[in-house]
Amino acid sequence: MQVLKEITLDKVINLYEGQVVHDKKQLIEWDDHRRTPLYELKERTLAQDKMILGALKCARANGYSGEE
């Protein structure tokens, strides 16, 4: 992950959008290894990152800016 110097909600959302894309790419590359512990870990990581991204987008949609 990249290091953010000035953290804003939009930057964190952008970071997690990139992470979700990366996670999906990893699953495509590991498709031949389904039902292995490492593949399952990658699936859980994708689910976790998607959940965090959804929560961040929900916070932004409800007016949270992170500047309180």
C-alpha cells in the first residue's frame, strides 16, 4: 500500500478502490489454485477490503468528511 501524506476521506476511498482491483486481479491469477488455503485467504482479503470500501463510501454519502 502507498503512504498517504495528507489523509482525506476521498484519498482513503481511492486507496481502497485500488486495493479491491488488486485483490480481484490476484484471484484471477490464482484461479488454478482454488480450494487452497492461500486462495481462500485472498478471497477473504477481497471480501474484507470490499466491506471497508463500502463503509467508507457510506460514511461519505452520509456527510462524514473525517475533519471533525
